[in-house]
Amino acid sequence: MALNFPVDTIVTRFPVYDVLLKALRPIKAQYEKDVQYVMRQYRVYEPEISAGIALRNKWRKRAKQTELTV
């Protein structure tokens, strides 16, 4: 099934096995749950989490702390 998305030829050289995708589903589900928790906790978007902005931004840390004390 071709969706006409631009893809890197290195990625498309290797086959994708359905068994592997099924085995990785619980891991991805846990990752998504954890990411959503952090996004709500610090009021950030997903790219900011991987960049570490959520932990370095003092304003967001203070916002989290005040929510816990209220």
C-alpha cells in the first residue's frame, strides 16, 4: 500500500515485520502515556520534552509547584 509520503531510501530497504510491530505495541503505548503525563505536568509540547526545555525552564517548574500546593 503506497501512501506517497516522502521517505528515506535507507529506511525502505529493510522489511517491516508485523510480528515485530505487534511486539512493540505495549512499549509504544507506555511511552505515549508517559509523554502525555509530562506534557500535562509541565504544560509543554512533545519536542520540548526531548530537548529538555521542560526541566530547564524555571517558570514552568514554578507553575508545576504552585499547582501541587493549591
